[in-house]
Amino acid sequence: MEELLKVIDKNGLIVGFLCVGLLTLGSNFVSKKFFKSRIPGSAIAIFLGLVLGYLGGYFTGGNKGISDIEIFKGIGVLGGSMFRDFAIVATALGASYLLVKKSGLLGMISLLFGILIFFIAGVAIAFAWGFRDPISLCTIGAGACTYIVGPVTGAALGASSEVIALSIGAGLVKTIAVTIFTPIFAKKIGLDSPGSAMAFGGIMGTSSGVAAGLAATDPKLVPYGAVTATFYTGLGCLICPSLFFLILEMIFA
Amino acid sequence: MIIYGLALLSFSYLVGQWIGELLGKLLGINSNVGGVGFAMLILMVLKEVFERKGWWKEDLILGIDFWNKMYIPVVIAMAASLNVKSAISSGNLAILVGIIPVFLGFAFFPVLLKSFKQ
């Protein structure tokens, strides 16, 4: 047993491959057996991944989900930003440059609307909750964009650590909500073509959520959603602590 | 050779991330702006060029296609290493701020698509 643990400890990433493989196998089985493949296996696997992420945090108190449990640390490497971004870039293989160019304008417009919708809604909810100072309002609104825009904005403005933590929490909830609701609403909202996927990536913005949600909807749409979503966080970091903050300051101070 | 494809993917990735970092610095923010997006565009353009030159061979494609197909497993691993616990327990306000705008986004999305088509 000691030897096995040693092998597991030394080969984290390989253990991660095995774990994700087994999880996918189980999810595909559940999808076929209980849902007649109406819910795709990948959607179930991503959802189970979130459940494991919760359990990891519950048992260890850490902030990296299941990968905080020593023997599962390789899952964190496989799911970390390097492999995530690398695999997202590889999905460009199935995308057509011409289609991306054709929908480029729609993508850019949706990016602006996406940041506006999330920021304004986040600020409005925080206002209704009782926040009145522009720094906290702006940080929470930025957190509604993504869990990176929130803390970047909060740090730039000097927000309190509670508010920054709250903005990260809001951004994480957003990622999870987009992951879960995208496959559910995709048909209803007309998310079925490369162009619409580019607009969707711009509106929702969270690259993890958009990528996971589209993967569970139709893997062919992933590169189109990702190519715009990846600009969202950067754009959010650019305008939330500057332009949006100045506007909030004019209103509330 | 598979490694050619993998190297091409790595090249696109690194150059894209570099552009993202430079753009972030240029804009004066401490964040990568669209690095992954640039990398994807670079890879798409390189694909066009390679196709025209006749270098876009099956072996080369395999090196990229492996990671293309690994995408969903990576996302599953990512979901499992998210801080779901803290997201759920960071209070009702965080949950409201995280979810309500998402529904607004879903509601607005068809409007944007329609108005753009006209």
C-alpha cells in the first residue's frame, strides 16, 4: 500500500488522467442507462466535477476543490489554467477563420453588452443589498463579470478584503451557473451556430463557464464561444476600475 | 510527424499569450488581454497557410487534434478543481450577484441576435 501511495504521489498528472477517464466512463454509463443519452455524458461529467470540487473544499477547507486532497492533486494540474488554455487553443482546429471573421463585429458588440449587463446588474443588486460606497459597488459589479475582474478591480480601488472575497464568490457562482444553464437554455435562446456562439461567449464572458457550457451543449461551438469570451476578462479589468468606477463615483459621491 | 503539429500548437499558444500580456501592459492593466483568443486566431491563420502550401498533413493534424479532443476532459478536471465550496458558502449576496445577471444575459441574448440580423 505504501508503495502504491508513493507511485500515486510521484505521478500526479497521470493519476489525474486516470481519474477523469473513470469519471467520464461512469458519466457516459449514467447518461445512457438513466437518461437515454438525452443529457450528454460530458454534461453529467462536468456537473459531477463540480460536486467533487465542492466535496474537496468541504473536506480540506482549501480553495482548489478536489485537487486539495493530496492523491488527487494531479486533477488540479490537468484542470489548471495552462492545460485549459492550451486545449482551448487546440479547439481552433475545428473553427473556420472565415466564420470568425464574419461574426467578428457581432462578437465585439456582444462583449461590450456582456460587460455592461453584468456590471450594472451586479451594482444594482449590491445597491439593493445596502451598499452605498462606490468602491464596494464597483468591486461587486466587477465580480459579477468574472472572478478575475472582481479582485483585480477591488485591489486597484483598495476595497476591503470581505468585499473582494465576495466578488470572487460571485464570479465563481457565475461560472458554475453558466456551466449548468447553458445546455439547458441553448435551444430556447437560439444558440446553435458559430456566429451565435461567438455572441454568447461575448455576453457571458467567463471563459471557463462558456467553454464548459458549450462543451455540454455542442462541442463544435466551443472554439467560437471561447474566441470571444477570452477577451472579456481583459476588457473587464480595463474598464471596471477606470471608466465604470468614475461613473459610479459621480453618482454616489 | 505528430511533434510538428504539437509544436505548431505550442508556438501559437506562446505567441498568443505573449501578445495578450503585451496588450495588457500597453493598456496599463495587470492582466492578460485575450491571449487565448490571439493564440486561436494565429493557429487558424497558420492552418490556412499550411493548407495552401500543402504542409497540412494528417500526422501533423494528429498532434493538435489530440489536445482538441482532450478539451472536455480538461474542463471536467477544471470543474473538479474549482472552489465550489467557497462559491456556495460566500453568502446569499454572492449567489444573487452570480446568478441573476446570468439570467439577464440569457434573456438579452436572443434580442441581440435578432437585432443584429436586421
